[in-house]
Amino acid sequence: MCSVPATLADGFAAPRSPREPDSTRVRRIRSDGEALEAAHRLAALFAPGASARDRERRLPWDELDLWSESGLGGITVPREHGGADVSYATLAEVFVILSAADGSLGQIPQNHFGVLGVLREIGTEAQKARFYAEVLAGRRLGNAGPERRAKTIVEGSTRLRRTPQGLRLDGERFYSTGALFAHRVPARALDDSGRAVQVWIPRDAPGLTVVDDWSSFGQRTTASGTVRFEAVAVEEADVLPLWQLADRPGLFGAGSQLLQAAIDQGIAQAALAEAVAFVRAHARPWTDAGVARAADDPYIIHEVGRLEVDLHAAHEVLLEGGRTLDEVAAEPVSADSSARASVAVAEAKVLTTRIALEATEKLFELAGSSSTREAHNLGRHWRNARTHTLHDPVRWKAHLIGNYLLNNVPPPRHSWN
């Protein structure tokens, strides 16, 4: 495994640079079935170390190198560019599988696929050919997230300016999941005309600094910290016109949200599986139950059954959301079909949020007080669920659905719908 990194004066780890993938070791996935098989193989490798990585906040550098070599990073690349172009439903299931193995590690590639969705919708053919080739060779994409002190998540002071020396990028972003581990760090900025653009910066660009200052109690190893840009030189060919997405219907927002829901679903599945295993192996029945095993306690049996029903329902609505996106993507996307896709994913997000929070809390109620011992580290599931479900407020998903059904108001177009 990786050696322990140096430590900065503020106590955070000094970031290491991602290894360039060995293209001869990067697999080329050709179908949905191969993508699911690869996800299951990685999950089997990732799950045994998930608790220790969380406890020690050991960043998953080696695991992400395996992820690159698996070929999963290229599964949404269009077939004409050499990818598998898997369905949205399959992509969601890949994230469920990986997040059930390790909720933090499962989240890290989310922005990789989110920015690939933007590239698909507004990239030039030359940009697609170049960036898709990098991804198929195993390179990872991160994200420079929203600004910490901006009034809303879509506002900010990051600027791409045209200077006598060429384009230069300045600003500071946070919640930058995946940036620390990435080979490119796409970032949102405003150009000289005040229009939103996305700039795909190489991770080793002079003036780009990634600070590992993520200190949340959950999703500890996502390294979702700070990215700074100080007069970073930008190539014209590395700029995408993000402002165009607001002017036409698309699936970039719904596609990104589908993966967020899938991460919560995976965390919920892991929590229920841990609860069942702990009840079978360690829990004691309550004295009034009159049974010898906790697994025979009628109230525990009832709660496990109810959680399984809710978990299964959330999973099916999640996959239905993916299938809705697949149906919409099969035709030219219209305002109506784009809205339908966003609503379908919002329904999944409501259910996966609820089951993630309930399953991770019920784990302790069912397993008993001994399950709270730090030696088991079962609290990581609740911490991960509580942290990740705050990514965007689920109360607005219910509002979005109701407003669409009652008033035929389409969801606003942005990355969170």
C-alpha cells in the first residue's frame, strides 16, 4: 500500500500527485455486462479495507489506480470514440456496487462522469476525441467544486481572463471531490463576458494547487477539499462553453443526480447487510422476547423485513430513473423529455436519501449497544449517509416533483437537477 504522506503545518496531508496510468494495463470495457463484472471485482477488493481506510483516513490512491486499470472510467465514452457507452441504468448500478463496498471510494468517480456528461453535450468534436482518448487510457477527471463564500452554489468569483500572455484562470474552489486524485481538474469560471465556462486544467499545471483539507466526519477519504488557481495558463482548446447548457434542454444535471442517488443506495445496502450480519453473529435478544437468538426476535425480524422492502423499492425507482434517462437519450432531447428525466431522478433521490438515513440509523437499534463500539466502526455508514445526503437538499426534490405534477413547472436547469 501507499506510504504515509508528509504533513503540512496546518495538519493536513501534503498532496501527492496521481500516477500516470500504464495504458498497457488499462482494460477496454465493451459492454454493460463487462462494466458490471468489473464493478463487482473491484468491490470485492475494496470492501475488506473500507473500515480501516475510514478509521485512519487513509486515502485510496492504490485503489483508484486499480479503478483506472479496470477500464470503468471509460464506460460512458460513446462507441464511435471507442467506449462501451453503457446505459444510465448500468452506470447507476456500477455506483451502487462500488458504494456498497466503500461509500467514500464510491463517490470519488462521480465528478469524473459528471464532467464527461458536460463534454458529451457541449464539447467540440476535437475536444471529444482528445478527452475521450485520455479517459480510455485510464486518466481520471476530478472537479473543482463550488466556492465556499459565494451566496449560492452556482455563483462565484473564479475568473478566466484573456491577457496579453493568453488565457489565465484565478480563483479558489471547495467541495472538490476527486480533484486530489485526478489527472485533469475541470473547473467552473466566468469569462470576460460574464458567461459560465468549464476549464479542463491538467493536474500538474503551474499555479494549480490542491489542498487536502477535507475534515468532515463522513465520507472521510473523498478528499473533497480546496483547489486554488493562481494565474494558471489555459489552452483555448481546454475551455467548454458551460453557459450554453442553460439555453437548451439536456441530461447533464439528471445524469449527475442519478449517480448521487446511487451512492446513497449503496451506502444503505451496506448498512442493512452489516445489521443483518451483526444481529446473526453478536446481538443478544431482549429478555421479553423469549427466544435464544436475536435473529428470532419478532420485532427485529419485522424491522429487517420492512427495511428490505424500502431498500428494494428505492433501488427499483433508481433503476427506473436510469431507464427513463436512457429512453430520453435515445431521441433528440426536448424541454419536456428533459424535465421528465429530472423528475424521475428526483423521485429516486428522495427514496435513496430516506433509506440511506434510516438503514444506517436502524443498524444500531437492531444490533444493540455493542454495535456502537469503535472496534466495529459501524458508525461510518451513518456518518457517510448523513454527509453525502447533504450534497443537495432533498426537500427541494419533493418540491420539484410536486410543482411539476401540480403546475407543470419544469425543473430549473443546472447540475443539481
